[in-house]
Amino acid sequence: MISFPQCSKPNLPQVGQQAPEFTLKNLKGEKVKLQVLTQKGMVLVNFAASWCAPCKQEAARLNWIHQRGLTVVSIFVEDPAPAVISFMKKHNVQYPVLLDSEGRVARRYGFIDFPTNILINEQGKIHFLKTGIIDEKMVAAIMK
């Protein structure tokens, strides 16, 4: 399903670098821009897939972070809207979800694995990056 090549050296952007800008549609078909999201403060961008077991485990943690006031947005990569809607209902997702139907944004971010979480600051720079599930220690660091 995913067309991203696996490689030994990920091409993920680095902490301190400018995050690649994106505009994606939400499930209502409205366009959402990263630049607009970061104007309100830090944003945790989560790359996910409806079939991804670790993404399912992480949904409750992302809800918790979102409930405490940090903007969380999940980008579902190469996933059809019905599968994303089902995931959201099953896991009680309360944060915004965007669709990267063709994987273009994921490729711009050098994405290679689910889940990937990137914390982007108000200037659009990467503050934190983690491939894999974020644990309690990371959540504490993100929330500071």
C-alpha cells in the first residue's frame, strides 16, 4: 500500500530546520495550511495510517496531548477517507485529521515509517522529531 522505499538512512528533516510547508484537505474537504496552524503556536504533526497498529496505540496519547492545549494534527498517508473515518470513530480521535491521499507531503518530509511525530514551532521550525510511538517521557518534553 505504501510506496515509500525503506532505507537505512532516513531523509527526515532535522531539528532546527524549516518544516516543509503543506496544504492538505480535512475530512470536510476544507484546506488546512501548516503556516496557519503554526500562527497559533506549536503544532504536533503526526503521520499515520488507519491500518498501523502503533498508530492505534498512540491515538489515546495524542488525544491527551490535544486536550491539554497543544495543536495536534494527524496526516493519514495514502489512506481512503472511509478507512480514516472508521479509525477516528474506533479510537475516539478528537484532534484534526488531514488526508495525504497520494503521499506527496509525506515524501516531502522524507517519511519512512508509521507513526512519525514532528513538533513544529511558531516560526515553522522543527523543534522535535520522533519516528515510532511517543512515550510518556517524550510527551512530558513536548508539553514543556
